[in-house]
Amino acid sequence: MEEAKNLDFSFSHDERRFRCNISYQMGHYMVVLRLLTANIPDIEEL
């Protein structure tokens, strides 16, 4: 992470999936967590 200053990954916790992004900019860390839906809609549902 020190070279790229950006880390993207996903993980599971209590049967839920999350996407995570950790960045380092201007001397500060930033963390973004996104809860992924368990149901992926079909193209017709979109």
C-alpha cells in the first residue's frame, strides 16, 4: 500500500459481503466500505 497508496479488496462477515477501498492521500487515510447485495438482478429487472 505504501507504493500504490490505494488498496481494494472484498470480504465477508456474518453472511454479508463488502467491498473495501483504503487510500492514503495528503497525509491521511480514507476508508470506504460498500455493502454488496446478495441478489444480483437480471438484465430485465434493471
